[in-house]
Amino acid sequence: YKTPRLVAEEILSRPSFTQALAEEAERSGKPYEKVEREARACLEEMAPVPSALAVDLMAEFGRYLYTRGFDPEIEVPPEDLERVREIGKTRPIVYLMSHKSHLDGFLLYTLFYDLDLPPVHTFGGINMSFLGLGTLGRRSGAIFIRRSFNDDPVYKLVFRAYIDYLAEKRFPLLWALEGTRSRTGKLMPPRYGLINYVVDSYVREATTDLVLMPVSIVYDQIPEVADYVAEARGIAKRPETASWFMKYISGLNNPYGRIHVRFGQGVSLAEVLGENRESLSVTRLDIQKLAFQLSVDLNNVTPVTGSAMLTYVLLAHGHRALTLAHLISELQGLLQFIRLLNLPTTGDIDLATREVLDRALSELAHTGIVAVYEDGLEPVYAVPDDAGMAAAYYRNTFVHFLVTSAIAELALLHVAETAPSDAREALHDEALRLRDLLKFEFFFDDKDAFLEKMDTELDLRCPQWRELLSGGTGGVDKILATLTPLLAAGTL
């Protein structure tokens, strides 16, 4: 157990902090004593006081929550854990998790506990600090912060000093890179606020180095998906209260499948920003580039699940039903593409086996994502009319891997329709036009890297595409006939 002691005393007595408070007192015209009392109150509000007992209780509480609906064993590659342990031996780690469910923080806390990793200080919104959960959270390392504090200079000073303290003492930190839960399944744009404070702490030499480590959490199914669909249809989000939380816990008692966790490669601030901090100047653009790099890293390690593949194939046909043979055929083609690109996958991805496919279909049918019609000559499967948005959530968790090839297919059609004099240039121009159209929906590499990636994927799918491309419409038809499965319709 690594738990901080005398936090308030250490922070409030630091000369740099008392000087900052004195300057704020002079600026605001308030007595220094009043500003100091405000600072102490802010620190007591945000800083947890962990205990060994609470750490144990929170780990067991997290286990109780996720095992109500999920397999008790969380799937984590051993090589990921080995890499994280090695980094943690020499540098403090800031974990930046994807945020799909209220369970995210609880299950990571339990996972770290079971793996004997140092307990994390988890940042969360103060709206989650309600009776019971708030008390346990504060005693086990949860930092409940205000949603906005730009208009409170004292709170900002205290928060900055507290980040310095945690970095200096090498306490691991955890928060959601997106800042809030994704309601669509896709990775949302990153929030810069906490990253700003951590980078600022590094620049001011509160720590020798920090590693920002993305953590991808993927569920076979999401307990809150019905709420996300309701919000998308205009129903107001339910406020988080003690009674709401009790109802949430009772709703977890369903077969939701497994949970899969992957750790990204991580970003060292010393490597990205440089070790010479005396002349280091970090701009807002630098922070945006860093956050973008972390988002791409997070997307790259997000594994493809069986439920994502099933919903992708079914939604590509709208709400028309497929026979089992048709479904298996399309799943095999999609799996072949996934393996061709060497994409990360979960351990149970081979849906071509009847046992795995039956289990995945049964779980999706239990929650209403898939309907099974058995009154005909053979069973057929479809996404019901009212479940399209919920099914799209699972499809969207991996669709970012398919976007580049899907754009290539549309660009090839453009070449076939326009018959340009320079087919390769026209292909790239159209691909960049589509990339620009979709740049607020997906995380893309820069233009040169994007085109290089697109060409590489075409090389894998159709090695002769360059020669065929110069053959006009007939050549493009031959390329498209080779590209199986075709991805544009189901992806874009």
C-alpha cells in the first residue's frame, strides 16, 4: 500500500505555494489569512486520505460490481503487464483510460490491486461524490474535482500544487482521456485540462519524467448502452445520485460477456518535450499534438471483439436477416482482413467456430441487440428495427481500423467514374478529400502517412493494384473484385 500522509501540511507549507497565495491575496485585495483558509478548504475537498482498509474494500467492491454481469477474469496480455511493470520501476505513470462505462474506474482499480501494482489516484467528477461511494472513494484514492474551476484562482493554485505533489511522490494517476463516457462507441476527442496540468508540472521540474499510458477497456457488451440510445433520442441524462447508483448496480445482473484491457505503448514526456526544461516552452498546439498522439495510441491497441464483428456484418445489411451460413461466410471474410492487417483482437475472436458464434449470438440476443427468427426452414438473424443504434455502438468500437481501406474503395470508384489521365494522383486526391470530410469523426494520420497507409493496405489486399489502376475502368473493376470483403458500405 502506497498511501500519502500529511498532504495538507506538506503542500501548504511549501515556499513556492505560500508565495503564490500571497500574490493572489494582493491581486484580489483579500487578507492573506482568508486566502489561505480558502486554499485549505479546496485541498480538503479534492485530496483523498487513503487507508489500507479502504483500499481493500474498494478492490472488493469493484470486483463485486463487474462480476455481476461479466466473466470474473479480465483478459490482459501478459506482455502488456510486463512492459507496464518495467516502466513503473523507474518512472511514475499516468494512466489515460478509454471511457465506455461507469465500471471503468472500478474494474481498473481491482485489476491493479490483483496484479499488485501501486494503487492509483483516480480523478473523477465531483458529481460522483455522493453519500457512501464518495466516502469510500476518498479513502481509497479518488480525487473528486469540480467540472470547471477557471473562475476560481485559488482552486487552480491548489490543484496545480497537488499535481506537483503527486508527481514528485511518484503516485500513479488515472483519468479518462475523453473526459466523459463515449455515447457512440468511437473514441471521443481528448480533453486537454488534466494533461495541461501534468505537462506543466513536468516543465516546472516537479518530477524527473512522466509516462502517459493509454489504457483501452473493451466490453463484449455495455450495461449502459440503452441509456446512450435514450440520450441520443433526446431524453435527458439521469443525474448521478445514491438511488441512481443502486438501480445501476441492480441492472448489472445480466450476461454481458467478458472485459478486455490493453495498455498502449505510452508517451514519455522527456522524449516528446525534451529533458532540458530551462528553455522549454510548451504551447497549446504542443498539448493538442500530445493528446492526439495518445488518442491514436489508444485506438491502435483497442482489440476487435466478437460482438463488434457480428454487429458490423449484420448492420451492413441494414435490418435484413441473414442465415447462419451467410453470417459465417461474411465473418470469415472480415476476420481474414483483420488478420491480414494484424489488428489486435480478443482471445475469442474466431467466430467461424460454431461454439463461439452461438455464445456470442446468444449474449446479443439476450440483451435484444440481435433477433433470432426460427419459424422458417432454418434460423435467421438480424438487428431489430429498434436496436440499430445499440448495435452501432459495438460496431463503432473497431470501425476506425476499417476507415482507411473503406476510403480507398470509394476513391477507386471515383477513378473508375472519372477516368483521369493520372489515375494514381486522382486516387490520392479523392482519398484526401474524403479524409478531410471525415476528419472530425476519426483520428487520421497526417496526409503523407495516411496515403502511405492506404497504399500499404491496398498492397496487402491486391498486390497488383498499381498495374491494374492504369487499365481504366476495367482495371479498377478487377481491383474491387479482389478486395474482399468490401468495407465502404458497412464502415462509412
